[in-house]
Amino acid sequence: MILPNHIISPNQMKNISSFLDKFKKIIKSDEDLKDKICSSVKKHTGLEINKNSILIKNKTAYIKEKPHFKNEIFMKKEKITNDLRGIVSDIY
């Protein structure tokens, strides 16, 4: 059976759905990781950072915040990263 170009077969739809589910999981895990980073930063520095200021790229977190926030985070980097080690392996 030949289908017109604009009609998607049920099998193709299942493949597309499966493909998009992978992205849902990535987005959810990135959001979870951002929440964990925010809580760890608050725990060790007392600073509340916005999770929208965190970018996760290639399993690396980039924080775009005020310079004095970044300095404080950098000074407590070891404690924060130790806090996140187990969490990251669970998420990714």
C-alpha cells in the first residue's frame, strides 16, 4: 500500500513517539539536576540562585549569576560537587 507523503503510518507514529520520549526524559532530568544544584548551592552558600540561570550542556552546568554569587559558589565548589556526585549518576 502506498501512502501519500502527508500521511504517517501507525508504525512511523510509534517511532516518532519513542524518539520524542527520549527528549522528555532528558528535559526532566535536566530540570531535576537544576533543582538539585540550586538546593546544594543554597545549603553550602546560603545563596538562592534561579534555576533559569543554570545551563546544562554536555553534562556540564554553567551558572550565569552575579559575580559575587559566582565567587561564593566557586569558594564552596568542592562541597557542592561532592553533594551532587551521587545525584548526577542517578539522573544520567
